[in-house]
Amino acid sequence: MYKRIRDLREDHDLTQKQLAKELNCSQQVYSNYELGQRDIPTDILKKLSAFYNVSADYILEITNNPKINR
């Protein structure tokens, strides 16, 4: 999951600092999410899912399909 959030960020040409601002956290906290040094809280997972328009299951690597099934 940690590599996936890094890949999503890089695919959108964002820096950790830019994404941290979107998530209302520090760059260091966000970096810890990408490195797997800190668990991603549910509220941040939901924000990432909405920001990238992908399912939480995709971020959590439960599926390789990024589409949101609604």
C-alpha cells in the first residue's frame, strides 16, 4: 500500500509537500505514510481515495482495479 500511494503521487506529478498540504498534514507525516513508518488513518485513506478518484481497496492493494464501483 505504501508503494501504491507513492506511485499515485508521482503519477500525478506531485511532491510530498504538495500532497501533505492537500491532506492537511506535514510533509514529514506524509513521508512516514509512504515509507510505511506510520499507519495511514482512515480519514487520510478516504481523502487519498477521493483526491485520486480511486477506491480505497485499490490503495490498500485488495484489488488492482483503481475504479470505484458504485
